[in-house]
Amino acid sequence: MKNALRECLVSGGSAIGTVCVIGSIESVEITCASGFDYVLIDGQHGSFTQASMREALRAVDAAGGHAVARPAAPIPHLIEPLLDMGYLSLLVPMVDTPEQASQVARAAHYPPLGARSQATTRASIHHGADYRKRFNDELFVIAMIETEASAANIAAIAGTPGVHSCFIGSTDLASSMGVDPSDARYGRTIESILAATLDAGKVPAIAAGSLDSARRFLDQGFRMLTYRSDARMLADGCREAMMLKSR
């Protein structure tokens, strides 16, 4: 068992991934074949059921990729089933307070670092006999920073033991602030979250919807970047094809 994404990021490397929301295993396979460093299987906004979250992970494993799971909310009983499926990386949405961050970290880790329950599951079978012994050292927990409240609490959230990365949900953060992403206050907030995450020794991460914004974020120092989604890239491809009608 080895979490290549965690190893890359904590050693100072960078990773670029995308989100699968359509709920199609074929879409997951196509995305993996494209060469992304990770694929986010979205249980918050995506059309995945609990069963298809498991099948999506199998598809990513078979393709030699790395799957990150997003539960629907920062609630312990939604986190444990994903880990039992075999996910080693979690992107947890709407972490607004250090108390929530601590609760998430505790739910995800085995004792003595947390309170995750132990059982024979796909994860313990798939990852081998030393799964429980090594799991805490391979787990990668990413807290989403996507509200004004979480931005205000960023130093404490980033400093929470067991949280390895802080990920800015760009669109939700701007919406929470009531500003457009071009607003100067939004830009300063992004910079302050980045700085606090780095000060805590954690991995700064963010979502980007365009190549220009993605390049800008990488130049700023973000080391984990999620670019668009399978649905958005499909829609973009369809719009591009429709340009043929105006030839």
C-alpha cells in the first residue's frame, strides 16, 4: 500500500487532477487514461451512488491512477464507508472551523490518532495484511476552504493535526464573499489562505476553471490543482463542435 499522491505532494511536488461528476464508470476510465495525476470521485455534487463510488475506485485502481473521494459533507459517518472501500485520499467539503477539521481528521484516522472503527473490508483485503498498521501513514486528508468563515479560520484549520492540505473551492468562496473572482478582496483572500497553509507546513490546493487561472494559481505556489470536471469538458467539447454550424 502506497499513497503516491501524498508522497508527491508532501515531498514538494505538484499534482494536477480533475473531477468526475457524471457518475459514469466509462467517464472515470477515460479521465484516467488522459494522464491526470489524480481523479476526484465526487460524492457531493456528482451522480455517484455509494455502490458506484466503489466501482469508480476499482476503475481508477485498474487504470493505475489515484482516486480521491469527496463525501457529501464533513460528517464522520459519511467518511468511514469511503475509507472502507479503499480510498486513501479524501477531499472533505465545507470545513469551516478547526473543530470540524479535528472531527474530520479523527473520523478518518485509526487509533491512536483517531477513532476510525476497524473491520474486514475491501480496503483491508485490497491493500494487504499490513493495511491497518500503515494506513495512518498513507492517508491524505484535504480540507476544503470555501466560505468566508473557513477563510477567517484558515490558520487554525491548516494547523489541525491530521489535516494534510487545504483546498480552496474557488467558486463557492467568491460566492460566500459576495464578490466576483476578479475582485481585489477575493485575490487577497486567496493569497492569505495560501500563505497560512504554507506557514502550517501543509499542501496548498485549489480548483481552476480555465487554463489561464490554472497557470496563475500554479505560479502563485499552489501545488495541487483540480482542473474542471468531466461534465464541463464534455460540454466544452460539444460547444466547440457546434462551431461547425457557423462555418
